[in-house]
Amino acid sequence: MATIKLKFNLTDEDFEAIMDMAGYGISYWARSMEPARRGYTIVDSMKTTLETGERVRIKKTITRASTERAVVQLFTERTLNSYYMSAIDNLVHNHCCADVGSDIADAITQQACFGKVIYG
């Protein structure tokens, strides 16, 4: 089996554009999204049950690097529909985030926060 190495670098400008769009797209599941020192802190509005039984809100800081990893995961795993994948493909192949609207930014943010797209 052949292995392909993918090199993808998300620019600061593209990261900011994606997070700007995410601010609109994640509002149905995120309690808040605030600027942080190196990115944005997102608080999930749904409480997650830990192994101990405790219910907590997930709070995660999303950085440019974690967003970059999320885009690469979505690109390689190809779990999203063709509409989403065309924007991800354009971002990876052409370094262009123009097709990343609030819905696609939402999927990228979920991937960065949770390791997968968990909300519709």
C-alpha cells in the first residue's frame, strides 16, 4: 500500500476567516466562542457525562494548528458529503477558504474540538 504525505499550512488569515464563519455556524451547539491568546476558546452548550458520572461543559481552545490538523483529517478521512468536501478540497489544494461558509466552518470546528463531526 502506498503512503502519501500531505503538507498543508493554514495561513493566519485563512484561520481567522474560518473562525469568523464558525462564529455563525456553531451557534446551535456552542455556548460561546471568545478570542484567546493563541486562538479561540469554545464552550459546548451541551453537558457531557464523564466516566465518573459528572456532567460538565466541554471547553476547548482552538488554535491555527488544531484547525490545520482538523482540515487534514477531514480531507483524508472523506467522511463528509460532496458539498463539504469540495470546499475542503479547495482549501487544501488551492489554499483558498472562499468556499468555507458557516456550515463548513462548523464542521471544521467540531473536528478540531471533538476529533469528529458530532452535530448534524
